[in-house]
Amino acid sequence: MDIAEWLRGLGLERYTQAFQDAEVTPDVLQELTEADLRELGLPLGPRKTVLKAIQARSLSIAAALIGAGEPAGQVRPVLPSEADRRQLTVMFVDLVGSTALASGRDPEEVREFMQAYHNTVAGEIARFEGHIAKFLGDGVLAYFGWPRAHEDEAERAIRAGLRVTKAVASLTGPGGLALAARVGIATGLVVVGELVGEGEARERAVIGETPNLAARLQGLAEPGDVVIAESTRRLLGEAFMYRDLGTVPLKGFPVPVQAWLVTGEGEAESRFDAQHGMATTALIGRDQELALLLDRWERAKEREGQIVLLGGEAGIGKSRLVRALRDHLAGAPHTPLSHFCSPFHANTALYPIIGLLERAAGIRREDAPEEQLDKLEAMLALATSDVHESAPVLADLLAVPAGGRYPPLALSPHQKKERTFQALLEQIQGLSARQPLLAIYEDVHWADPTMLEFLDRAVDEVQGLPILMIITFRPEFLSRWTGHGHVTALSLSRLGRRQGAAVVDRVTGGKMLPQEVLEQILAKTDGVPLFVEELTKAVIESGLLKDHGSHYELIGPLPPLAIPTTLQDSLMARLDRLAPVKEVAQIAACIGREFGHDLLRSVTALDEHALQRALNELLTAELIFRRGAPPDIGYSFKHALVQDIAHESLLKGKRQQIHARIAAALEEHYPARAEAEPETIASHFTQGGLAGKAVGYWLRAGRIAAERSANLEAITHLTRGLEALKSSPQGPERDRQELALQTAIGGPLIAIHGYTAPQLGTAFSRAHALCYELDDTGALFATLSGKFIFHFVRGDFGAMQILVAEAQRAAERTGDTALDLAAHRMAALTAMHAGDFLTARSEFEMILSRYQPDTHRPPPVHYVHDPKASALPYLAIVLWMLGYPEQAQRTSRAAFEYAAELNQTNLTAHVQVYGGAGPAELMGDTAAVHAHADAIIDLADQHSLNYWRLSGLILRGWAMAKEGNVQGGLPLMRLSLNERARLGASWYQVRYLWMLAAMYHQLGDDENGLATLAEAKAIAARNEEHIWESELACIDGELRRIGGASAEEAENCLQAALIIAQSQSAKSFELRAAMSLARLWRDQGRGADARGLLGSVYGWFTEGFETADLRSAKALMQELAEV
């Protein structure tokens, strides 16, 4: 074939040089797209002519190959050289009763009707750009989505299937017998394009269950039916009508499969309505754009006709904005005219107008010709009193027979077009004379040339008429109407982060997603509303989340989010348009969302000239953006999801090879980057099948993230390191690496999941065992500290005692002073738990006196185990208990100063809870507790510190109740207490329950107070915890008093509280018990006893006289003195 001759035959010989300069050969010709032709400089009309000729040539090649007995897979001369992974819609067509039709017939006769059948099927499939993979006797296997994808492959397959059954039914078999076909269609992930077989049997295979499913569904279909899988149905929306066939057992499939029968086309007006229906999510982030459209509408109503050119990429929200305008105008007098262009009718003259006229007139093809004409005339009469001028030409446009009502049109094609345009414009003028007109033309990038010509006329015509025309299109369409004064160009940009989050919130119905899930959705979708919606829906349906009513919770670790099936075809289509340079895009995708020119060059096999040409093509197609200047040129993918589809389309083996090359190049040529971003090289080594080499980089990445309080990232890196380690050979080196990973992951796990998380116990127990296996005493500091704190917060007193003894022996054996301080820390916390406050104070003060930052401060990844960071906040609590409020306040301030010095979020939260809110609550400073609670919650929300957030919520609830908001505060306390208990946290849980019981006492609710108290006592008894024993006995007595118990019963409780506090040297608790007992005795008329008891306890104190308890005690003594 000679390209120049072919162009001359089309009357386009003036473009021969352009085709020659671009080296377009006959083989490449079949793969040209509209974007390619635009790049060659062809205007719209010639582009459409060339594309139509290419399609016709494909059909003629198909017919020739079928006639020669060639497999139809050879219809397209140029196919991808390598297999890839992609979503594919597979069609299987079967000729019903072919065996009976051939029985007893002459072979040549059978050959002729089979050839006619194959030609018919091939033609209909090619019409929708499907790929015929194979003829299997009377069966036909076709792919939609390979070798080139379109954004609507499932819809193309269904339309082709419906036309196939109709076209085959119109054929006549041998002896005049009627023919019928049945069709099965399924969609799924496959590997396609791999060459299999030998010699003439060689073919491009598709591997996966999808072809088998399509074949089995075909077997379910009745003659003339199209049956589809659920996977296909989900992609179609309401574009068609269906009948549910239920779940049916299919041979080779382990469980019954949902099947649907396609009964016809749907009734939705537009593609948007078909996919979204009338109930769409609210318009978000387009207030200014909607206001502009409303402004232009107001102008149009004053007979200042307006045109708005509404542009934007697919999924950006053009149709939704138009829908919002229509909803806004629903109650206002106006006439809406909606026109919808279609990718399947880009060469059907005036297709959008034909659709509008048929809908407006209510014309159905099954109506009798006279009835169709009556309906057309009735519709035309709404705009004009004389329908006889326009009815004949518009009836001709709609292919409605005029019968004897109107004479045949004796017009040339040009005259007929002019008369048609005139009739249509008269309709628009007539309708606008009655009331303002809203004329919408959607997806004009798919408009046929005649439609565009009509729009040229309409744009000029609307000036001076009460008409607002809105024309929507994608960026590849070059608008030709921008030079007019009444035309406004409006381009929709991507949504911002906050607006994207609002879209997510709408999709979830207001239920909160885990922060890391939300972040990944927003990062992947780049502010494209359709992407945000579809990815959010996919995540909700993925099984990754558990619905808790008001929020979702991750069931396990968050993997990279999969591309929604609803977006696969659209994204793959963007990549397939650049088939010659697709491999460069795939290699770049392996590098990442952003990639440098030099690194890409070192990984590809292309020379600099070829690489630059490929990158220029990707830039022209706006698949990537360029930034920087030589020599620091970098690129980034326009969409994260396009990068994902390019990456995932590679076969795993090839993908692995590319990642290994990238890792090697980074190690060799970019050592500084490997040092600063170890997670990058670790990821490439892991994906490159070199997991053993990745371990050290994952460890370094985890430590760096932990030092920056990026705890989620640290957990991810270190977990991936542990996974990578599994591929390393067993031995001491592997054990050393595991020990480093297990100890490093402890701090981040505590920050995110709390001290009681099972995975934390597993990590520290494993690290503990490895320390002894490797005789690594240096790691004992972190492992013993971590294991102890796990059991401490869970309330396991026995395990705590064992670990204290072990730490003391290890410190003595090794002489390690850091380990010695860790042992003192453990002993202090164990003493606190047991109510031995003097020992606890001694141990904490020992730590502070011996602590040397240069020697004893652990590396940032182990700050959670810093003895001083633990001693200061807890010592503040102990000092208050022992009766030194002012010393407690000074120690609290010192704790905050030290936390600021370390600047680690988990430690800051720890100090806020125990060094700030803890002493403030004990001293009755409600405002300070509220302020600390707010700070804790803010910090937790910023850094996903879920464990600390619960403490903050409990404290906030308590402060709210104390300040008078009982209805809001108490439920918040109870909900958060329950959630904390669910995590297995016992430390300070008794105190929080005491606070709730005390609130019930303040409200006079002894029943709920005693129930809460019983819960606290049960925890204390189970854990042998005595820290709050005096307080529990005291509030028990108070609740019994208001509950009507005998004075003796109440007094016994209060006496017990007093005795316990005295035995613990807990002077502040002793003062509280003494005040409660004094009030009881006062009410019994024992004023002298009350004065003597309270006076002796109060007289012991030497500081803190402005604190709440001491002020109350003083006031009570004055009251008793007057009795």
C-alpha cells in the first residue's frame, strides 16, 4: 500500500508530506488516533475523513483474512510486542445450532454462510473498535480493551453484542433457515498479548478466568440474548436495561456466579445520568463557577444571548456543574434543551440533535410512521404556527417516512443541509420567544463535523435572544468560538485538599475514614472529583474497613489502594494512546510519581535522542509535566492513578527487573539520595526481588521517620523491613537485623496503637529473646523497657516484678548505667502501681540525680524509653500524693521543659497526660485539665496518636461535666473509657473511673456512681493495683451516704480510706479522707472529733495552701470551729 496514493484517493494529498515526515507506514496507519492526526496538523474535517477510511480499511482487511481462512487475530497488523496486565472485557459469540445447519450440506455452501456470519460479527465488533482474537468454528472470541483501551470498553462490548445478535438474525442460512447468535460478556484482570503456540498455531493469548467466564455465560444465553457478568454490569450504570438472572452455577467456577441479561438500551438521557442517575452527590468546590453561570443566565434573560464554553478533563465535574445549574433553575420559567454527543456516533451527522428531537417528540421506532409524524408536528407546533415548512426536512433528518402528507424533498445535499439548519434555528428562535432557553451541548469533543458547523451558526444566532448556550468539552478539543464578545470561556480546575475531603465525606455519608486512608485517597486522586468518588467507593467496598456506625476503622495494615475497576479502562486508554512510547512511561512509573531525567536515562535502553523524543510525546499528551532546567530536569505524572496504571500494566517479571535496575542505579549514581531517602531505594530493592538488600534501607528509613515523629511511616518502613527479612537465610546476621527492626518499631507502635497493642508485645518479646540468643546486652535497655511498659499498662503486676528483677540483675552483671536507670524506672512504676509512694519517689529522684544526657539519653527512635522523660511527669503525681503540691507543680513544669527539649510527639503527649492533666486534676484545676485535654487531642489528631487521644477525650469529658455540660461530658467520658478498656489499657483506668464515679456523686446519682466504682474496684483487684485504693474507699463511703446507707457503713469506708492513706504516707489522700470523715462526724454532732482529726492532718502540710483541697480543709475547720 502506498500512503501517498491512499491520501490522494481521499482528496487529502496535501498532507502527504506531513505523513512522510512523521514516518507513517502502512503498518502504523491502523494505529493512528485523532490526537496523532492533530499532531500531524490535520484540521477536524480531514481528521474525521482519515479515521473513517482507516476503519473501513480494517473491515476490508478483516474480510480478506476471514475469506482466506486466516485467524482474525491478524486483522490489526500492529500489535504490542509484549504481553501486559490490564482490565479486559471479553466477548464470546456463538452461532446457535451450527451443527444442524451444516448437517448434510455441501461444504462450499457451509463455507459461504459461515463466511457471511464471520464477516457480520467481525464488522459489528470492529464498529466499536473491539479486537477479534480468534474464530473457533462457529464461535468468535473478541477483546475490548486491547491492544488499545477506551474509557468505555464495557459499554462498547454491550453495544457490539446487541448489534451482533440483531445483525446475525437478519442473515439467512442454508435453505432459508433463520440464524441466531448468543453472546456472553465478562470483565476482569488478565494477562493479554503473550505469544503462545508454534508456527501457524501461534496466537496472542489472554490468560485469566475472564474468557472462560464469558464463554460460560454465552452458554446460559437463549438465542438472540446477551448475558453479562456482574463485573461488567458494575461498569455500565444505567446505560442499558437488564434482567437479573440471579446466581447460577457454572462449570469450572467454585461458587455460583451472578449473571444479567441485557434487554435493551437504558432510558438515561446522557452518559452522566447513566452512570450517576438523578441522585448525585452535592456540588462541592464550584460555588464561583456556578455563580458565573447564573450571572450569564441573568444576562441571557434580558435578551443578551450568552455562550459559556465549559472545558475540563474527564471526571473534573463539567456535567455535574451543568446538573447543578439545571437544579437551580428548576423552579424558574425556561425551556431546557439538552444535546449529548457520543463517541459511538462521531461520524453520524447531527446525532445530538436527532436524539433531542426524538426525546422531545416522544418518537419511538416501533411507532407507526403516521404516528411518528404526528408527534413530530405536535412538537414543532410548540415553537411555530406553521409546521409545514420545517416538518418535511426534519422528518427526513429523523428518517420518519412522510408518506403522502408531504412531497419528496427535491434538494441537493447542500440545500438539504441548509434547510435543516434553518429549520432547527427557527425552532430555537420560536422556543426562546416564549420563555428563556437553556441550550446545553455536552461532550462536543465527540461532535460530528456537521454538528460543529451547526454550532457555528447557533453561536452567531443567539445574540439578541434570551438564550444561554453551554458547550462542554475536554482539553483536546480546540474551541473556535472564543473570539465573540458574548462568549465566556470557563475551565474547571482540580479541587483543593479540603474540597476533596468534603467529597469523600459526602460519599461516606459523613462517616469518618481513618486518617491514613483519607490521605491516600486524596494523594491518589489529585483533586479530580470522579476519581475521588470512585476510589472512596472502592475502598469502602474493599473489605479493608469495618463500619462502626459513626466512623470506619482499618481491619489490618493499609496496603496501596487498588485502582477502581470503574476507572481502569479510562486510565489505560490514556496510556494506550501513546503506544510507541508506552514503555518509557512504564519505566518512569516504576521510578515514581516524580522522576529525574538522568535516572530515567540510566535505566532505559534508549539513547538520549530517542528518550527525549519519547518524553516530548508524553509531555505533548499531558501525561507528564516537566519542571526545572538543565541539568536538573525532572518530570512528574499528571495523575497518580495514571502512574499506577502504567506500573501495574507491566508483567510482574518485567516490573521486577526494572525496579532492580532502578535500585542499582540509585546505589551507584545517587548515594546522597539513598542516604536521605532510604525508603526509596528499599522499595525498589523489594519490588525488584532483592529483599535481602532492602532490609538495611528499611531499617534506616524507619529510624529517620521515628525521629521525625512520622510514626505511621515508621511502622510501615519497619514492617516492610521485617517482611523483607523473611527472604534472608537464617543465621546470626539475620537475627541481628531482626533485633534492630523489632526494637525500632516499638516506639512508633506505642504512639499509634498504644502501650497495650498485641503487636507491641510480640515485637518486644521477640526482641527480648533475640537479645539473649545473640548475647547482645546493649539492646537490653530498649527491649526490657519496652516489654515492661507493655505489661505495666496492661496491669500485669507479676510480669512487672519479674522484669524489674531481670533488669536489676542485668544492670549489675553488665555495669551498664543506662540499663541501671531503666531498672530504677521500672522499680518506680511498679512501686506506684503497688501504692508504695515513698519507694516510687526515691526511685524517680535517683534517676534524676544520676541522669547524664550524653550518657543516658537514648537515640530518638528510643526516646519513649528515656528514664528522665518518664520520671518527671510521674514524680509530679507522686509528690502531690505525698503532700507536696508546690513541688509537684515545679516538677510538672520541668517535665514540659524536658519534653520540649526532646521534641518528640509521643513523649509530648505522655507529659501532657501525666505531667500536666494528671496533677491538674488531682489539684482540682478544671480549666487547666480542659486546656491540657484540648492540647492532647489536637496533637493526637495531627500525628494519629490514637491511644493518647482517648485519654484526652476522657479528660475533656470530665472537664465539660465539671463546667456544667453534664449531658455532653459524661457520655464522652463513658464512650472513651469503654474504647480504652477495649484496647486492654489498665494503667490510670481506675483513676478515670474514679473521676466518673465522683461526678455521679456530685450529681447525687449513687446508683451509677456505685456501678462505676465497682468497675474500678474489679480492675484494681484483678491487677493487684493499690495506687488509688484510698480514693476508692473514700468515694465509696460518700456514695453510700447519699444512697441512704447507714452511718456506720459509710464511716467504715471512710475509716478504711484514712488508714490506707496513712499506710502509704499519702498525705493528700489522707486529707481528703479526713475531710469526708469530719463532715460525717459533724453531721452526727461529733464536732470535737472532727476538729481534732482534720486539724492534725492539715497541720502537717507546709506548702500548697492555695490548692483546692487545702482551701476546702481550711474552710471546713473554720466551720467546725463555730459549731
